[in-house]
Amino acid sequence: MNLSTLDQQLQTILGDFGILLPEAILVIGSFVLIIMQLILKDKGSQIKTIFNLFLLGLISLSISSASVPGNYFNGLLSVTSVNGLATPFFILVTGVILLYPRGEALLKRGEYHFLLLMILLGAMLLIQVNNLLLVYLSLELISITSYILVTFNFDRKGFEAGIKYLLFGAMSSGLMLYGLSLIYGLTGTLQIDQIGIFIGQQPDLGLWLPMALVLFFVGIWFKLSLAPMHIWSPDVYEAGPTPIVAYISIVPKVAVLIFFTQFAISAQLDALSFDWKMIFAGLAIVSMFVGNLTALNQTNAKRMMAYSSIAHSGMLVIGVIVGNAFGIQSMLFYGIVYGFMNLGVFYLIDIFHQQGFTEIKSLSGLGRNFPLMGVLAVILMISLTGLPPTGGFTAKLLMFTSLWDYYQFDGSQYLIWLFGLGLLNTAISLFYYLKIPYYLFIHSSDEKKEINFSKKDGIIVSIIVFLVLLLFFKADLLLNVLNQFNFAL
């Protein structure tokens, strides 16, 4: 490489730094939070929270100037139009998490804010990287910070869950890294688009390439908590701080789905000699059955939501399997609705746990004493089931419609199995999602129960429920936004 070429590349890299303006603001703000922690110690939680919310607002304002589609840093980053939708969604979820009722003990810790923002940074980078090494680093940034945050209850149960989370994460990371090394050895590149060119020219490499890709997929399955990489979820969800559990159930999952969709298209996986979609369809079916059937016997609300997340991961993967514009739009719609639903449900669970109601049976009669809270909980549970008139129904309708359209085009038999068993699992989920409304309103209790459901709590949960209902009655508002994005990636 001569000096003129090197100089040209350096000029290109320096000129591309503007695309990382949101990430740069986030990193600088994160370090300011650490300095605030050193000065204020474990005091000034409101100051730290206000600063964090201001920082998130500043990042939001910088997105429009930094989300121009194209390749940057000599192809290391590939910004698509989807970034302009996903990044604001991640920021919105992060902001709501900072308002959770049990967050006071967490918000006074500057390192809590810092680690939360590092998950956000990892998610923002993951959806735009075009290099497998950067993919690995982005996933590890999300994972390592999640391992630490799960233990922030600072009790024995949380430490045990954190260790289990760490061990499974280390195993999946090791397998993923080995898969990446095999992919590099076979293709000679870590650039995803270059891998796609190689696969398009040589789709059949015997068992080596399928094995390398499956090892790489293990890391994806772990972050999505797809069976059989789901074993960490129940203990982590039950023992971890509720705001953290809500956060890792939404942001990393949606980021990984967007990345993998982009990877499947850019790497031309459809050109492979083996049907990778059949593997994911099988995992989706197993995940839905494992999640829904196991959730039926759960007595703890957070543990029930853990198995619910496993089942929903199986549903979300359908969008990746379909892989066309309609399928990706349906997946993004589902992911956003799922994010709102989880935010609302975990917010209510946080209120319950804050006041000693840890088991589902302990909620008996609370809906009668506090009808607003009870009605909001019922709407969210109906939406998680996928019943009208909620956004959950619209999301599942779009997902199954895209799958049916793809089956008529492709004709593979496993697609019709995925369709039928997916509908069956929607019916199964009805039996455990409605368990909470049953205890809130129908099951009586001998003792008079009180709960502190403040005006702030009512406003936050009501806004979330309003959005969930709006995405049924005016689903076109979000669909029109999705239609503006180019899913050719």
C-alpha cells in the first residue's frame, strides 16, 4: 500500500466520524456520569437521572444527521434506513427504564447509569456493523454489562443467577468465536458483504461452512433466548432487578434480530446449499412450545415472563425466516409492540414486588381495590396473548400473514408446520397470560390488601397501554413509518 492510498483511506475514515455522533455523545456522557459518581458517591440520584434523560434526548437529536444510509470506515459500518427507526426506539425504552418505581436504589449508583448506557451503545453499534469481529465485540459489550447488572440486587439469589448467565454466555461466546474463525478461514474475510460474494460464487463447501455458521448462530440463539440456549432466562428474570430484566428482554433482542436479518441478506444465506431457514423454523417451534408449556405451571410473575419471552422469541424469528420486505416489516412491528407490552408488564410487576407481592396468587383481589391498575394489567396481558383490540393482535396477524404469503411463494412443508403450530401456541398462551387478570379480579382474598399505585405510575402505564391500543385501532401510523424504510439493506 503506497502513501497516497493510505492517506486517502485516513481521510475517508476521518470524514466518516460524523456518522458516529450519537455514539460519541453517548460515550462522553457515560464518562461524565462516572465522574458524577466519584463526586456525589451514592447520592444525587435525581441529578444523575435527569442528566441521563437529558443525554438520551441529546442523542435523539443527533440521530437525523448521523443516519444517512451507506457504507462508512472503508466498509466496517453499514448504515441502513432501519437505523433511523431502531435507535430512537432503543433510546425511548432506555428512558422509560430510568423511571421504574424500584429504580431509586439503582439510580443513585453512577455505575448503574454507565452500564445501562453501555448496553444501549452495544445495541446501536450492532445494528450497523458490517464486520464479524465488530459484531462479536458489540455482542460482548451487551453481554458483559448485562451479566454485571443482573447482580445489582446484591443478594445471593442474584449472584447465582449472574454466574449462571455468565457461564452460558461464556460458552456461547466461545462457540461463536470459533465459528467466526472458521468462517474467516473458509472465506478469507470478516466483511459480511464480502462473505456474501464468496457464498454466491461457492455456495457448496461440504459440511465446513454449515458447521461454521451454526457455531456462529449459537451466539444469536443465546441473546434471543431461543431453545436450547434459553436455560439462563428463568433464573435471571426472577433474581435480577426488574428494570434490568425488562431492559434486556427488549433492547438486545430487537438489536440482534435486526442484525441477523441484515446478515442473512448481506451474506446471501439463501444461496447456501443447505436450508438454514428450516433450522430456525425448528428452533422457533421448540421455543414456542418450551416457553408456553413451561409458563403454565409458573407461580412467580417474573419467571412466567421469562418463559413468555422464550415463546415470543420463537414468534419474532418468523420475520427472519420470511426474510422479505413484508416479513421484516412485520418483525419490526412485532418487536416494537412487544417492547411496549414488556415495558408495561414489568413496570406493574416492579410495583407489585416493591410492596411484597411476589407470587401471582398474592395479587388476589387487588384489581377490585385498584380498578385502574387492574384494567391496565388486563389490557397488557390480553395484548401479550395476541387478542383484539390490542397491538399484540395486529402484530401476530401481520407475522402470520407474512408467513402464509411466504409459504405460498416457497412451498416448503416446514413453513406450514410453523404456521399451524404457531397458532396453536397462541391459544396455549391464553391459559397463563389470563392467570394474572383472574387473580386480580375474580379470585377473592380474605385480607384487605393495599398497594401504592401513585399518580406517576398511573400516567406512565396508561401511556404505554394507550400506545398498545393505538397500534390496533391506528396500526397504519406505525406501518406507514415502516413503509418508508428500504428493506433491501
